[in-house]
Amino acid sequence: MGQTFAQKVLAKKAGLPRVEVGQIVDVEPDVCMSHDNTAAIAKTFAKIGVERVKNPERFVIVLDHTVPASTEEYAKGHKEIREFVAKQGIKAFYDVGVGVCHQVLPEMGYALPGRLIVGSDSHTTAYGALGAFSAGVGRSEMAALYATSRIWLKTPASFKIDVRGKLKDPVTSKDLVLRIIGDIGADGALYKSVEFAGEAIEAMSVASRLVLSNMAIEMGAKNGYCAPDKKTFAFLEPRAQAEYTPIYPDPDAEYEKVLTYDASKLGPQVAKPHTVDNVVPVEEVEGTRIDQALLGTCTNGRLEDLHAAARYLEGKTLAKGVRMIVLPASREILLDAMREGLVEVFVRAGAMVLNPGCGPCLGAHEGVLAAGEVCISTANRNFQGRMGSSEASTYLASPATVAASAVAGVITDPRKAVRGGGA
């Protein structure tokens, strides 16, 4: 019997000819990522009693969650991180304004096919879109990685999600992954390696695949993998920090579950409050009043997402009483959006374009919600209280649905909305 992607990559990293599902392996990750929580991790590392990070070249640190610092306490944390990376000789440090870690690592060429990547953030699964085995770990585990560069991982069973047909505009990979999460449930793929496959996945851009892998954690997955192809290699060609060897599942690999979807039959989807798996077709929530629209974050803050939204905003203004926040995922994307006129479209429509970062997604600052307010968001989570008041509500949707709703003032099916032509 052949092996899945997860089995093959973990066997390779463990130096074994083969591993079985459930087998625990001792491995050395290629890349270890942390962000603003590095300050807390560094304190735990100090308690271990080891003075130096063992392999500083394996660590990538990105300040992105609360940038710029919104309080003195956050500023203190950022200062401690800057001092820590300087002392430890960690060169791959990206200070405030560069972007969200889950966009920065692919852009800067750290997320490569066949690599084993761990990060102290649950959405580290994102890098599977480029063919990596990529998983979130806890802060104490990351502190131990600073000291030893090694970690134990249990080989996960695998799900295969075969998506046939083609998505029909304006339906996107965000709608697809919301539908899958709604069907599987928030823990339906708990500690599984999910392999996204099929002609619909092959037709997607790298940016669209990143949405799938990013949100794999929302169905409980340990890893979310898309097979690397010519699009992947073209994206990485000017970026890759090292040589890489893609790893693919065997044709006769054994999967715990295989799910099949027909992309051509899928319409826009929305996750209702307060869980990501509370998913319904947009028709079921049409007309729901909104106070705020959020476009961006590590899930849908890429250039293609901004273009998709701009098509509904060009030449229009936001509905009365609606606030809109646009949050590009990185500085590179913001600059591209400026060159292509997208920023002007958003500003003229009445939206606020913020610096790259996580901001309102985690409710730390920049657009938190008051009691009774409703937000429609392209982010990846809508938990109660995540974006501010526990009495506020967040709906998750695609960039097209968010933009169409911002203009209408209520949740709107983007297929029924009038789009502009130039953006």
C-alpha cells in the first residue's frame, strides 16, 4: 500500500523508509515561525536554562498581530522581541509593517514544497498550499525548539478532498472551504492531514489555494496540502530561499476518508455567528443588516481578493452607516494595490485602508465591534467576542460577498450585485 503526503514527508524528515499512521517521529523542522507571541516564548526559553538558540537560521519571526503597537504593553513586547532576535542572531526577522506571517513566509520564500514547517500560530497550516507539511504548535513547544531544534510529531491519518468541475465567478476558494468546513464540522478532521485535490484545485491560483490551507485548521486539520505544480514553481522561482524537492502522495495511498465535491454546483457561502462551521448558502442570510465590512487578513488579503472586491466598489460608495476596513496581507500586496489603482477605489468608496497586519481579525485594535454590531468579514474566524464585544456578531464570507454587502448595507448575494468594470 502506498503512502500519503504526510507519511512520506515525515518519514523523510525522520530518516525512516516508511512511517505508519499514529507513529510518533522525532524530527527537525526546516522552518520554525513565531510572531508577536515570541516575547512570551522567549521567557519560557530562558527558563529552560539554555543561553543560545541552537539553530537561529531555522527561525522566522514576524511582528504582525498588533502593529503598530496599540498599548504600552504591546510596545514593550515588541521591544523585547527586537532585543531577543538581535541577541540570538536570528536574521529572518520582519518588523512591523511587512505583513502577516502567513503571507510573509510564502512571499519571502521560506514556505517550500517538501519542507516541514511548524509555527506558534494555528493557521500555520497555510503553507501546505505550497506543498509543505505545515502545522501549528504551542508556545512551550516552540521554546523547546529554540533550545533543541527538534520536536516529536504523531503521523496523522489523511483525508482526501477531491474537488471536480470549476468554480463559477464570483464563487471562490473561500466559498469552497466554508462549505467543506460546514459539512465536516469544526472537529471533523481533527489531527488529520487534509489533501486538497482535483481539477478545481489545479485550476486555482496559489493565492486561492492559500485560502484552503489556511482554513484547514478550522475543520481541525493538522495540515492542509495542495500538490505543488507549475503555478507553485513559478510563484517560488524568484523567491525560494533554498533548493527544494516536492513530495507527492502515492497513487495508491490509503485515506481514512475521501470526500468529493462538484465546484460547478457551489454558490456563495456564509458562516453565521459564532462558529466557522455554521455555514449556509448566502441566500439564507440575505438582507441581514451590517455595521462593518472587513476585507483582508491572512485569509483573503491578497491582490486577487482586493481585485474581486474592487469590482463591486468602483464608482460606488458604502451604504449609509456602514464602515469598511481594507487590510492588505503584506507590504508587497499594498504596493501592488497602489500601483493598480485599487487603493483609490477603496478610499473613494469610503473605506479605510490600513497597514498590513492582523488588526481587527483578532480584536486587538483597529476596528473592534461594539455590543449589537454586525460585521461581515473575509477573515478565518467568527468566534463570539473575537472582534470586540461578546454581544457583537461576525459573518464570514468571500471578498465578493463582503464588498457587495458593504455597498448594499445588508448581506448580499454577489451574483445579484452590479459590478464596475475597471478594477
